[in-house]
Amino acid sequence: MRTLILTAALVAALATPAAADTLQEVTTHGMVLMIGDMPVEVNFTPDGKFTAGGGGDVFGVWRIDGDKLCTTSNYDQAENCVEYPKGKKSGDSFEVTGPQGSATVKIK
């Protein structure tokens, strides 16, 4: 029975997209978005909520959909989903492109 459970867990892990690793890092550690020359800190909670900006001026909910991070906020009630690259970890920086344009992400 134990072997069956371990095998099922291994198959599930292998079926998970590699971008999910990046999104797990982002939602666990938080990130800093560079929009132009302005850094915006974004923090996530395990219950699917996030805050952004110095005083948490922007807040909302998040979810992972495959290789995309989807958010809805108090500034934009429409859900926006942004694709993230595979294999990134804490300390890495990379570009993403969403509905409002491009930004640099650094995982904290």
C-alpha cells in the first residue's frame, strides 16, 4: 500500500508543469515587480490573497492556472492571467508580459 501511495505521488509530481515550480517560489517568497524604474513589492498568503505596494494599497486574490498566475485586485476587478517561465527560484529575475505591458519580476 505504501508503495502505491509513493508511486501515485511521484506520478503527480512529474505531471506538474515546471512553471508551477516558479509560481510556487513566487507565491511562497513574494516578488518585486519593476514597472519602469518603480519597484513594487508583492506578498502572497497561502489562502489565495495578496497585497502590493508600500502600505498594501493594492490587494486581491490569486490562483495558479497551469503556468499562469491569475489575479483580481481592488484596482482591476477583471481576472488577469500572466504566464511565468519555467525553472525560476528565489533570487532570480525575469520578464513577464501581461495586459498592462511588460515588467521585470524578481523572486524574493
